[in-house]
Amino acid sequence: MQPDRPDQPPRPGLRHRFAGRTRPLIALGAALGVVGGVATGYAVQYGRPPTPLPPLAAGVAAQPSQTTGDAAARPAAAPWADGDLETLLAPRPEGATAERDSRRQLRLDELAELYEDATGPFKRLAEGGFRRAVMDEWHRGSLTVRTVLYQFRDTKTAMAARYVRTGVEQQREWFGVDVKLSGSAAGELRVHDETAESLDGEPVYQAHALARRGGVVMEMIFQDTARVDEHTAKTLTERQLDQLRKAPARTSQLTAEGTGAAEGTGAAEGTGAAALRAELLPARSGPGNGPDAGRFRDDALYGPARSVMLAAELLRPLPDGPKNAFAAALRRHGAEESAVRTYPGADQVREVQLIRLKAGGPGNGPAGLAAALVGDGVREGPRAPGHPDARCVLPERPDAALTASMLCAGHAKGILVLLTAYGPNELDTTQGARQLSRQLDRLAAHGGTA
């Protein structure tokens, strides 16, 4: 049994929820052509009878008279186009208890880790216009609910439609009841009559909901020890749909920076950051078409504070020791501005951030930043040809992990290059090392002033 929090003892009767790699996101498997065997199942809370959900704090809002959902033409600037995707998650109902690591952004490799084989989903999402995803998971009594929102690039909205269409088609092959959803022309909720087998061999009942708004796909997975209540699942699904429908159009500070505005000012970005973006190596798929770097837009410019936050996002796979050491060294040295670009590929995704450092930094300068990556919990990776001061490290990963990451850093003419590479199975680390070398060569030739 696993405690809800590390500092608390386990609750009686609680077992892992949605444990293991199961193919819980069935639409992804169908839409992307992932062929899998029987799901290894989920695990839920046992040892006490199911507890009904209390009344929702607010009912599902009535739909407007004009057409909404899939049938409506997507506005030129969709409300969910930028900003924090977590704001599109519906509030949890009263009495719900969040699972560990709930309400979090999912990087592409983290999404692929939900599958028994990460390679197929990773490849097809990377090539299919995947931008970012967010997940929430909570339980109330014996019912566990997982919500995942996927956002695809505006140029790949057809992928979102295919995702829902093929997922619904697959769901209809399962025994169960189809529940029509208000506010979505193509969405569907299916409550299964038959049980699935959990990791412990215990039967569990499931329900799946699929819908979309523009390029955002909503998938909800319900799991219980008894047949999932149709009314409860429908109410929760339509509440999430309503959250998508009524999401206000807004421009966050993060978005303003990403589109070329200075941090928190709305003024035009200076020529320095624009020159940095010009120094980034070209992306084969074109700029701005890769997955976002966590909460930060692909192919964007950032000021001092956001540059440090973005670096922390790229360093997320590192163990705490080297991650904290690098972050502290970067804060001491100081960042003036940065540019980021993502390079998607079928076998790995690479994120590159160019950071213009403040002059006269402490210690041994930028070389000390790269050296800070080396520490406990990592092993040294390949060297960048022609750049002996650059470093690449490979974080240790759990035995069950299906994906791997590599972090690299190097510098040229006062500009720090931070590169993260991640992908399924055995990561080809030489690709990232060679790209780091080419990026450093380009900077050495121009110095970020092109």
C-alpha cells in the first residue's frame, strides 16, 4: 500500500490507483494506431463499500442557444490557445481527495509512460502536432476519476477530431451504455457493463468520456468497485465540458512574452532576444511546431525571470542535487534574456534554450554552469565534439521507466546553451550531443548578434 503523502501512513484498504501501464487512454491508442493487448487494468480502493458522491457544488451550466462544441467554427484566437492549460480543468467536487502528483503538466514522454509500450504513442504524438497536456486525478469513496486534456497545434486540429472520432468508434465495440453529452456534437460517454482486471486480479468497473473543443481533447476515465453510476459520470463529464466551453479568452504574462512582448510590460522585445532566436538552429518541422517546453511556448522569447523559470522546466528530469546546484549557479550568474525552440522527432524530442548571461559572473563563469550538471544520481553522457567545457548527463531512471532523458549545457561568447533530449526506450544520446556542438559552433561564429 502507498500513502497519499510521503509524510502520512497509508490509509486502511487503499491500494495504488490507476497503477501500472494499462493503456487507460483508449482513444489515443485507437487514433494513433497503437495496437495493444488486454489492458493490465487499474487498481482502486477496497475494503469499504462505495460512497456516493455528494451533490456537486454547482450544476452544469445551460448551453447557449447558438451552436457550441464541435459543430461551432473555432474562433480565430481560441481561449485555450495559450496560458496555463490547468485553468481548463474543472474544479473537483466537494469531498474529493486529490491523488499524488495530480493537476500537473505532462511532457510527451510522461504521457507515453502511461502505455505498456511507449514507442508508438510517442512517435505518433510527436509527429501529429501534440503541443501539451495536463492531468488531474482524484477520488471520492470508491470512485476514482482521471481527467486528461490534450492540446494539439492549431494546424493539427484535424488530429484532435480524429482522436475523438476513432476513440468513440472503439468505445462502441465495448459492452456498455452510450450516454449522449450536451455541448459536444461528437463526444460520448460510455459506461461499461463488464469488469476489467486490476493489477491485483480484482474486478473493477470503468467508464470513459471523450470530447473536444477545437484543438483540445478531453478524456475522462472513471473507475469503481461497482458499476459506474451513469448520472454521476455524466454530470462530471458535462461539468468538464462546460469548463472548456466557458473558458475566457485571455492573454497571460507568459503568452505576452512568448509572442515577443517584454516581461510584464507589453512593450516590444529588444533586439537582443530576437537575435538569440535567430541564432537557434532551424527546426526541420519549422519553428513553433514542436511540443511546448512545459508551460513555456515553443519558439518564444523570455525576459530575466521567465528565463530562469524556463531553465528549471528543462532541468526537471534531473535529481534534486544537480538540479538545485545548476539553478543556484544560474541565479548567481544572472540571466538577461533567452529564446527557446523545440525539435520534435519520431524517436526523441529536443528542447534548446539560449540564455544571454549577465557579464562578469562569479567563479569560473559559464563553464561552472555546465559543470554543475554533474552530481549524484546522474552519469556523464557523450561529449559535444569540439567543446570540451560542455557537459551532457543522463539521469538515473527507475527500472520500470520506458523513457529516458539527457541534459546538456555549454557556452559560447556569454551565451549559455541548455539542451534537454527525451524519448522512449534507449535514447540515442549522440543526436543531442551533436546538436549541442552545432549550436555552440553557430554561436561562436556570430555571438548571438545576427
